[in-house]
Amino acid sequence: MTLREVLNILSRKDASSIAGYGKSASWHWYQRGTKQKVPDFQALIAWADHLQLNDAELGELVRDAQRTRVQIMEQLAQEDKMHIRKRSVLRRDLAKEIIAEEQKEVQEREDLSEEIKEKEEYLRRQEAEQARLQRLQQYKNRLNKLRSKNGDN
């Protein structure tokens, strides 16, 4: 007799009272798929005694319960792998995006640095030109003073 057959024979209320568990435990036993919880051996034995199952049927019930438990665990593991893969893809995409942003910032800083260097060079040239013009003006002023002293005007 399989676990599902036993659960079909017993109502939720009967299954929980016979096994000595509460209503919430029986609710989990009757779920389908990964939400189902497989009852422990005490519950299986209590149900077998209540239904007067022979040892062969009890063995079949225990093996089926274990098989069901393994199937549920495999399904849950597969779903976890899917979630992990999704998270991994998201992490990978996020990492790529962060790297791209960092590279963009570095490039912008380099561009800005180049602009600053160019502006500084321009300002140095301007200052040098201003200094040259001032020296020329000073030479011109001196020359004019010398000419005025000598009466060359």
C-alpha cells in the first residue's frame, strides 16, 4: 500500500489523531509536490496498526514514504539550483555593470585630467607670454628713459 493510498483512506482529522499529531502536521501530509511533508515512521506505524496492515504492506508503505521523501528532496534541490543560477546570473550581470561604470569613471577622470593638463599648459604659455610682454615693456620704458636723459627725443 502506498502513502497516497493510505492518505486517501484516512481523513485529515483521522490521520492526525491516529498518529498523535496536530492539524497543521496533517495539512502538510496532504499537500502535493514540494509542499508535501512525508510523515515520520511513528505515524506510518500508527496508521498501519489502525488499518491492520500486514508486515509486507507496512514495508511497502515505508519504502513508498521514503521514495516520496527522496523525490521531494530532489525537486527542492533542483529548484534551489535554479534559484542559485538566477542569482548567479544577476550577480554576474551586476558585476559587469559595476566594472563598466568603474571603467567609464576612470576614462572620464583621464579625459578630465588631459583637459586640465591642456588648460594648465595653455595658462603657462599665457603667463610666459605675459612675462615676455612685461619684460619688453620694461625694456621699452628703460630705453625711453635713457633716450630722454640723453635728449634723443
